[in-house]
Amino acid sequence: MTDKTSMIFGNPIDAKTVAAAERSKASYQKKYGDDSAADYRLSFRPIDALSHIGAQNIVFGAENEPFAENPLIVGNIRMGFGHYRISIAMASAARALGFTPYWLDLASFDATGSKMIREQNDLYSLASRISQKSKLFNHFVWEPLNSEGFKKITYNAKDQKNSELLVPIFKNIPKDVPYIATHVWPSQAAVHAGLTHVVNAIPDNWPMGLHLSEGAIHTVQTPFAYLGYKTLEGFAKTPLKGIPEDQLKMVGCYVDHELLCNLEEDNRLRKERAAGGAPLRILMNVGGAGAGADLFEAMIDHLLPYVERKQVALLLNLGDHAGVYEHMLARFGGREDVTTLRNDFEGLKQRAEQMRTSEASGIYLICNDDIFQAVYSTNLLMPVSDLMITKPSELVYYPIPKLFMKHIGGHEVYGAIHGREFGDSTGEYVTAKSLCGALDRLLTDREILPHLCDQILDLKKSGYYDGAYRCVKLAAGIE
């Protein structure tokens, strides 16, 4: 296993930081056990919600099953919904290009490294929720950590050392298999394990040391991110050596094949609904961490009169948050215009297909306990929605007109800036008042959304949304 902790891209890491990283790894081994000699056998299970792309979930089994003739592994973790969403885009592009996609969620196993990930993810989710309730915590801890703390190159040392704990999971994976990681830990782990075709798909627009994985091809979605990683400017107090060109590629946005193949028709129908005065279909998503509840509620209150006048149809994907679903169900109790889709993924598929050719009205409440269904419900609804309201996270880069609510963590600010500058979304609105004002403007000025649709089509023609295809080609060595 090559040392990636004390030196990264030719930049030495100080001894104090390296020692702290080694203590961190040792602490997790003491807490969860040393499984470095384990021989984890790998089997595959179909993912029902992703059957249309033939995705296979990698699990521990009694014996090793052979991979398909043309495999591509998507290495990921569940941290909120974002990394799963990007992973689905990669698997979709892989299938479209003739590969069999395999899903490797490193947090899902009964292994030391997996337990380490779950502990860190629980802490991240807790801090994210606290940041929405405590202005002091958000201002003095969460915002600085997400924008400047994670940016430092020294932050990478601890992650590099801890990711060594994940290597045993890779023992029975072929070293030359095409592999795309949608979080840095699966990328670092694959490199430590000796895989030779690793793509590290960086999700954010704000460059951070957190995302560095020397030995992989780093892909970014934007020019801003490219320059940040090319120079590593601001990652330390003194100038650093940047990422070499052969390990850094600007590829465009990570978007599913299914969302791109019919985009022209989707936008034609959006413009037709706007011109005809049909109810505007507004898709709102509760993310994996469940943050932003107050703004969510304020917008719903503001939009209800529009719903009653049949000027708006509300599509509320509540993810896998059963408590939020029950709250909304009670909130809308007695309304005849509420459609409930609780653990009814097939029903949602049918409903989305019907929306293509028929009018949508009222309120739709969607909630699925299955994580894949919870995430993919948004994918089913995006093509038949007119406007998506989201925080500026991974959904910044998806081809649908977007209204951005307040970011969660300072790194998301730069996603909103990018979306506004490239013209397929609004800027970021951080208060309930400003969000509701923006909604009023979008609902009364029916020329804005068609303009956003035209911009989306221009961006598609330029290859702006082709990032997932390019990641697959880079991992397979065909680009």
C-alpha cells in the first residue's frame, strides 16, 4: 500500500498532521477491529429501483461471483442523497455506453472501514441539522468548516490514512476494472487497493483538499473547479504544486442518460404549458439530511393559494423521511386535492408517465423507505416538472429550471453562483421572504421559465451535461 498521507502531488504534509492521521486510523481499528487480513467474498444483487439500467449491488457472499464481461464499478457512500444521485447518473451513463454497472456502497458492509464511514456520516448529518437550528453554530463552526476547513490540503491526510481501512473490501475486485468514485473515500480506497482505472468524480464547485485522491483521474464539472484544482490555490498558506493535467479533467455535469435523451421534448412541453396557462409544476425535494425544513414549510404556505387557483401543482418528494411525510399528511388532512404515494414506486412511475400527456393539479406527497426509490423519485419527476426548488447541492447541475433556496454548508454557495452564471437557474435566496418573492415573479412572468428552457437546450448542445458519459470513457480508457 503506497503512502498517500505524508505527500500529495509533490506537496509534503507536516509531521504533526501525519501523526494525527495515523492516530485516527489506529483509533478506528481499536474501536471496530483490524480486518486487514479478511477475505471478503463478493456477490451481486439486483437493485429493483434501478432495474432499467441493470445495476447490480455488490454485497458480501459465501463465494465470489464472476463479474460480467464488460463491468464498471461505481464506488460510493450514502451521505445525504447527493453521492447516491451522482452514482446513479454514472451507472446510467455506463449502461448507455454498453457497460454493466456495479454499485459498491462502502458504508453498507460489516467491515471496519464501513463502520468508520457510518460514524463520520452520522456526525456530518447531525452537524448539518444543527446548523439549520443554531445560527451561532452555523456561523462559527459549520460554514467555516465546509468552506475553509475542508479546503486545506492537510485535511486530506487524515482521510487518506482512514481510507486505508477500506482496502480489505477490494481484495476480490479485479485491479483493472473501470471504476468511478462519487466520494473521495471510495476513490482513495480504490487507489490504496491497487486499482488502475480510477476516476474520482468531484461533486462540488468549491475546490477543497477534502476531494484529493492522488493516483486517480480527478474530474470536475466547471471551469472554476478546474482552475482551483489545477493550482491548489488557497489550500495552504504557501503556494503548492497543483494537480497534473493527466490527473485532472473538466468533463461537464454529471447527469443521467434518461434525463438527457428526451430533453428537447421535455422542454417543449414546459414551454407549451407556460404559454397555455397550465398549472406550473413545482418539484420540491427534502434531501437525505432533512435540512431546510423551515424554508420548505414557508414556501408551501405561500404556494397553497396558487394551488387552490389551479395555477400551481406541488410535487413534494419527501425522500425516505417518514416523519416528514406523516407531518405533511396531517397538515393537508381533509384536502381533496392531495395525492399520496407512500412506498408506491410503481404508482409514481405510472403517474409521472401520465403527466406527460395530461394536466397535473393539486398536491402530490411522495415518500419511499427504500433509499434508491427515495432518490430516484426525483429523477422520475424532473422530466415532467416545470421548476425544481432545491438547495444548491448536487442538483445544481441537472437540466431543469431551478430555484435555489439557502445552502447547507459554505461549499454549496459556489454551486448556486455557477448555476446563475450559466443561466439554467436562479441565484440563491436565503430567506423565506426572498424565496416567496422569487416564486411570485416566476409565476406571474411566464417569460422567465421558457428563457431558462432555451438556455438548457443551448447548454446541452455544447456538451455541458455530458460529464457522466465522459467519466465512464475515462475510467474505461477510451477517452
